[in-house]
Amino acid sequence: MPETPVVYEDVEVLDDDGLGFTCRIGDARAFIGKYVPVNGTTVRRKGDRGRLTLPRWFVEQQGLPLKQRMTDRELEEWYALALLHVAAATEAVALSPGDATAQAALEHAQAQLAAALAIRARRNNPSR
């Protein structure tokens, strides 16, 4: 569910740099890191107008427009799974120090956990 892509049409890129781009999605303005968009994205540079496809976890974490958000149960299941992935990836790194693939898997798992925590925090404190 968190990896499910969310597609936005008629997105306008307002600015870009080496780290990503700032765009308008409906009435929202957002910075999108260069590695965040997934297959199907047609915008990347200032002046581009078209389709932006993002992972659902990123959309929820950033509070971008979304027709239907993850339910609390889906969020808690994702959070629990992210905890398990971090534990497994940490063990893999400990068993194979210096393994770049294991380290990359740990960093990905940690990013997923951080995203889940950010969404949980936003839901628990809506004024943020």
C-alpha cells in the first residue's frame, strides 16, 4: 500500500536544481527530491508540465492532495512491517560488514520507517 503510486496530472515544475524540483500540484506547492518520482513521471525540469507519479508514502508524508489516505490500520501495519525490515536489515549488515547491498537495504528500510513515523506523528498531532 505505501509503495502504491499516486499519479498527478497537469503538474507544473516551477523550479529545479541538482536535488530535485519544486512543482505545483493543484493548489499545493511541493519540493520533490530527484529520486522520489517513479515510472510514469513526465516532468523534471523548470517549465515542464505533465504527469508526476509518486509513491503513496511520500504523498502522505508530505500532506499532498490525495483522494483517499491510508487507514489507521493500514498505517499501523506498514509501521510494524517497517520495524521488522529495519531489524532484518540491521542483522544483515552486522553479518556482512562492508556489503554495499546490505547497507543500501538498511538505508531503504530506515527511510520507510522514518516516513511511517512522520505520518503517524502528523495524525497524532494534526496541527503540525
